[in-house]
Amino acid sequence: MTVALGIVALAVGLVVVTGQLISTLDFARAQRLGLQERDEETDPLHRRLELNTARWDLFVLWTLPLAGVAMLIDASWWPWVALITGSACVDTGGREGAKLLALRAEDIRVGTGQEQRNLFALYGLLAAVGSALIVHALVTLA
């Protein structure tokens, strides 16, 4: 179980960190690549929120691939990293989903229907991976 979850954490973590790195360094390129919503589909407030979110996620979520690597090499400290990054992932998934719902409720343009479905899928994936990391780490430490 540790190896399988380590592979998932590493893969999801690398995708998230790479996407947020591109978004942080070149937001327009991230939009062209489909990593961020297009200008014509979003409110300027939403774009500013997404840029700042990308910067914060990059600062925090680098721990997800770290947890994956630690699990794969069976480092003695992997459960502690998994607890920390799992908590960050659950928070990120829930908070970002709540933010998107609140913006939509205020009629702020937050992207196309497909872009929103993709975001909710990512948020759900992050929360699920985070939850799995937390549970597996707690069971291992018990």
C-alpha cells in the first residue's frame, strides 16, 4: 500500500507543482496550455486570485512529491511528511472548491463549464489523495 500511494503522491504532486510553477512564472502561457482559465471566460478578480493561489500552492504543495519519494524509498520519516502534505492537500481541495462556489454565487465569471468541472475534479483528487495519505500515515504510526 505504501508503494502504491507513494507513486500516486509523486505523480499527482509533480503534475500539480509543475502546473503551478508554470502559472507562477508565466500566467499567459499557463492559460494557453489550459492550466488556467482564459481571460475571456473569467473576471479579473478571479485571475488575480488564481495567480496568487498558484504562488501559494507552489510554496506549500512541493511536499506532495516529497512525500511520494519518501514513501517509495521507505524513509523512516515518511509518515510525518505524509501527515503534513495530506493536511495541505485536503485543505487546498476543500478551500479552492469553496472559493469557486462562492465566486459563482456572486456571478463572478470563473471559466467555462468544462474548466470548472476540471477544477472540481482536481480539487476532489487532491482531497482524496490527502485523505489517503493521512489515514495511511496514522495507521502506520499507530
